[in-house]
Amino acid sequence: MRQEYVAISAAEAAKLKQRINEVWERELLRHFVVKINGAPFSVVGLSRNPNSSVQQLIFDSTGAFEPGDLLSRVRDELRCSVEELTGLGTRARCSGGGVKSRGGW
């Protein structure tokens, strides 16, 4: 396999990152905020593709994510609620504060 390196400027890198994030938000993931007693607890990205190997990605307060099944576990909890977020910039809004780490989930 042939590998090539192409140098790009910081502005080009930022533009590419924005385009990749937009594709993730529009085409790959639906985003949900999980709340406990009305307070944001975690953000979950749910795959739009039912055949994807990873169905849920759980985002924490550091912006990191990992596979998990939080949505299915909180739906039966009385003190928990789930709200779907829409629109571009969803992940950036969620990681901007207010979402606590998922703790022991």
C-alpha cells in the first residue's frame, strides 16, 4: 500500500476538521443528552446505520468517547430522561460545559 504525505496549513486543517465533524453529525450519529433529575449527565451518539459495529458512543465531560449502551439502561430509570439534539454543532455544544461525566454507568 502506497502512503503519501500532503502538507496543509493550520487553516486548511481546521476547515477539514469542521467538514469531518459535520459529516459525523449529519450522516453518522444522532445525539442525545441523558439527564438525571433534570441535570445533563452524558451525551450519547447513536449510529444512524443499524448495521454499524458500534451502535452507541458515550461522550464524557472531557470530550472522550467510548462504546456503550447507556440509552437502553436509562430508559427504565424514573429519575432519568433522554432528549435528542438536532442541528450542526451538537457535539461542540455538548462538550462546552454542563455535561457531567457518566460516573459509574
